[in-house]
Amino acid sequence: MSAAQAAQVKREEPKQMKLEDILQSDVWNVDEEPHIVIDYTKCEKCEAKPCVYLCPAGCYTLVGDKVVFSYEWCVECGTCRVICPMDAIKWDYPKSGHGIIYRFT
Amino acid sequence: MAQIPMKFDVVVVGAGPAGSAAAYLLAKKGFRTLLVDRGRGLGDKELFGGRVYAQPLRDVWPELDKEAPIQRWVTRERISVVSGDNVITVEYKAGSKKSFTALLPQLASWMSRKAEQAGAVFVNEVTVDELVVKDGKFVGVRSGSDVIEADVVIDAEGVNRLLLERAGIVERLKPDHIALGVKEVLRTGAPQLEAAFGIDSDEGVAWVVVGDVTRGVPGGGFIYTNKDTVSIGVVLHLRHALEAVEKGILKDHVSELVEGFRLHPFFRKLWKDATISEYGAHLTIEGGLKFSPPRLVYPGLLIVGDAAGFLLSTGVNYRGVDYAVYSGKLAAEAVEYARDHGGLTYENLKAYEEKVKGSFMYRDLIRHTAAEALMNNPELFSKLPGLMTKVLAGIYEQDYSVKTPFEAITEALTSEGVDLFSLISLAWLAVRGL
């Protein structure tokens, strides 16, 4: 928790922060195993790729025309599972005690 | 298979407001109650917008006002319509204190601690994988290889309701009746906050914002003042957000919408020099009862809170935490009723459905459909803020000639490309909804 607080950067001029910097304010107990699994054969056929825009934690990023997924910063909202047009996301909560630790929200 | 060698009367899944309220009342009524939650610590997985209506909570905890971690009582309601840099704001200074702002990890922790003090067994770090069914009746929960048996399971798992889906009770979540809320908690300090919002130390603000904060996607923004932090965020209807991405209308990441709101020239001075304390997101119900499972009672199972669809969203009022608590209370009362009427049978537990149908929540969920008319018309939703600000620009921003209200309105309609007919039909839908 203290590491995260230390990471809070005081802004001089108001400017947009990068998501990766905003996420520094959060705390996780990251599991070794991902709680979300992507079926890339389905994923590759998707044109709109809404997960890239609507996953609030930015777990889905575009590399070339392919979606690359990382679960570590997931905030466990469930959006990706609901919006995936290809039904390519096998979604579960992290194993007992793992994942995001909210303190203020 | 390792088994916890104890059978409970009731196991409650999820220590949010709904589950904690149910577990608290059941333990108080003498039921051997187990409350499980997947978080490592109390309140770890809790996130909401920021405001709670107090009265339904007092029905469960009369000591609420004195003991609960209340941030600020809401004394001022503000609503803003934003179009570019133009903002229309209406403020209502309330005569009484009916709701308060809170940080949900703190409030839910208080509630689950109450349950524990009343005698419920609270076990954290338990992610329930499955509701256990035997001979057509729910008889417990499974986490990994552990099975915990109980006469009654209360499902308070929240909006994603994976367990109900796995049990075949509900279908996979669809974007239609779901919105995504993305939130930042900004640390400003109490004196700075009070000066910026123009409030006293015993006051609080709840602020709904519609318009450009969602880039025209139906939804809205919110601002809630806590003691020394401000909760801000953006809510997007997922069906419309999905369409906006597919059509190329929404080209930015959703976090950039929240950042755009934080940095909006009109709003940013409210949290000048603030640091971001936390960032998070949560799904919220927009369809009310359309989101509800086919039934709220199954043999051995009661469904409460978000999982049951108990959240009211009128576009101005959002009631989730109090609905959750109240449904937990009704479930606990139904279990007590069943015990006192011959046992925890399916027939007796159905009292829960009757109690829900007779409650203020159910009546309000049926009555309030006004917001839906607007939300289901994304085109008009996106044009309305521009239209409203243009009308006021016509009235207030003048050099020589003063426009009549009629001129201001017709000119705004023309410049925003809205025909009078669609405006009237929307007004009609809204009035009919009211």
C-alpha cells in the first residue's frame, strides 16, 4: 500500500495521465495463473475489437492487428465478457484472495 | 474431498451490502450463518459510485448514523448538462439529510463486521466456484475442493452472477441492461474541497453530469464529495458503447473519458492539485427488473442485491446499496418466517418473493421508466446537451439584439439538426414514463 501511495505523482499542470500511470494508484495481489483465458482462434476473427476500448484496465491492447491480453491489472469488472462479440473470453474471478484490492472506491 | 466439518443453517455468498445485511439479521435471529467473500480483506472487492440513501439501512442498523463510516451527508444536489465548454448547472439545496457519500470498501467492511459481531461466521479469501445441487435442491457451495453445506444458500454474489449462470438460472450477461462505471477517487484535502465546492464542513454534494463527458454515448458522469476526497466517474450503457466502438464513434479508451472529465475546464478547478488515490470499474444494472432472474427463490436458494436486479437508475437517482441491504433484510425475514412456519422448505421460503413484491423497491422499479425513453434514443441523447446549451447561448450571449425565447429555441434546433417532431416525441415519452 505504501508503494502505491508513494507512486502517486502530484501534478503541477493538469494533464491527461496515461492509464498505466493511473493504475499505479491501485493495489493487487496477483495470482500466478490468469483468471481470464482468451480463445485466440475466435479473437482473431473479430473486426471491431471493443475490448481494446472498453476494458477499463486496458488489459487488451492492439499489437499490429492482433489483441494481446494481460490479466495482471484486471479490476474484475466483467466488461470484456459482456461485450466480446466472438464469445472468446473465458472469464472467472481470481482464485481466493487474489486480484484487485480496493481501499477507497 | 476435504470438507469443513460443520453444517450451517444459512450460507451467504458475498460480503457486500446485500450479503452482509442478510448475514447480520440471520445471525441475530439465531441462525448458524456463514458469510463468505472472495476478497483477501474486508471490503477488498467493493466499488460503487458514491452515494447511499440512509433510511432502508436504518431498518437493519438503527445505529447507522452514529457508527457507520459516513463520509458526508448530501445537502446539495447538482445536475449539469455539458456540451463542449458550455455547461448548464442546476443546484438544489436540500432541506434535510437523506443520503450520504461513502467509500464502499469501508462501508461494506462495517456491515460485514456487524454480521460477525452478531454471531455470523465470516470467512474471507473464499471464491465460491459453484452452488451445489442435490436432488433438485440447493444444498451448499463449493470452493475448490471444499464443500460447505447449508439448509439455505443466499446468493449475494453481485452483478456478474457467475454462480447463477453456472446453475442454469440466468443466461450469460448481455450488454443490453448493463452499464459500465469507471471511477477515480481524487485526494484534495477537506478545506480545499469545501472551498472549491462552496460548502460547509457538514455538507456534501452529489452531482450528476450528462452530455459530452460520455462523448454522446448514453450514460453520464458523477461527482460525489467525500471527507477529503472526491469520487468522480463516467457511466456508459454497454449496448450503446459497443455500437459506438463498432461504428467508429468512440475512438478513445474508456479511461480517457474519465480523464477528459477530470480535466474538463469547468470541473477541473473543483479538484485542483488533487492526486489520484484509486482507479476502478464496476458493472451496474440499467434494466432494473429486466435484469432479474426468472425467480428470486429456488429450493434452498434466495437471490439478493445486484444479482437479483435490485438497482434503480432513473437518470437522476441511483439506488443500489440501500436496495441491496433491503433485499438482504427481506431474505433474512423470509428465512425466519419459514423456520417459524414449519421449516426451511421451498414453499415457505417463497415468502421472500412476496415480501419483495410488497416492498417500496419493487414498486419503484416498476414505476420508474422515464430515463429509458431517453437512453433508448442515443441519437437524441447525444444532441440534447448541445441543443440545451445553444438555447441558453442564444438567450445570454448577445451583442446588440436580444433574442426572444422562441428565436433562441428555433435557432438552436436548426443549428443542432434536431427537428421539432423528434423533440416533442421524446418529451411525450418522458412524460408518459413519469
